[in-house]
Amino acid sequence: MRIIISIVLFLRIGLGVSSAQYVVLNGVVGQSVAFPDAVKKSGSLTHTNDGPQTIGDVTGGQLTDLRERRVQWNSATGLFSISGLKVEDSGMYALWNNDGPSKQYQYQLNVGGADPLTAFYIVLILIGCAVLGYLG
């Protein structure tokens, strides 16, 4: 997870991504995803697929979660995250930072099934257990 955030931050800083462009975030069903831009005291996270729908709002350093307790905001880092990802969470998001002059950041969240690499490791472990059981 930290690697993904680092890559997104590198791309945003290194390539000079403006607020008119969007950053692609990839998530896995059941896991969490963090949005890489911080809101320290005031701002909101909006799902914009079927018209803007605010799903998390920070006012005075306090979060109001409008999405079934799945939106978190870390007051130390200022990062929003969504836990328990569902496929229907896929789509466009806007993060509004109102800490100073209002800034908007845009994201395309893609939520898919299980991570293929993790599934591959699970299969390897199961094969290894079967072989050990056969030999043992």
C-alpha cells in the first residue's frame, strides 16, 4: 500500500499533475485505498459518477462519514481512505481541500477482484502443502 501511495505521489510531484487531470488509483475488493492528497482541517471527498455525492466531510478537523462507516480520515496525515472496497466504489472522485485557497484533486478509482499475485502465492502454498502431505 505504501508503495502505491509513493508511486502516486512521485507521479503527482514529478510530472506536475494539475487539478484538471486525474490520478488513477487501483483497489482490490475488501481492501482499502488511500487518496494521496491531504486535507488538514477542512475539505471533502466526493464520488462524482452519478452527480456529485459527498461521502466524507472534514470541518474543523472532524470527519463526518456519509458512507456507512467506510470512509476514514487520518487527522495526523490528512489522508482520506475508503475501507471494505466494493466493485461499485469504482469511478471518479473529487477531493476538495479548503485549508487555504480551495483546491480540487480528481481520481479514477478502479476496484477489481483479488490481487493476481496474491492468488498465485496461495496456489503455490496449496501445491506445496499437497506435495508435503503426499511425501510425509
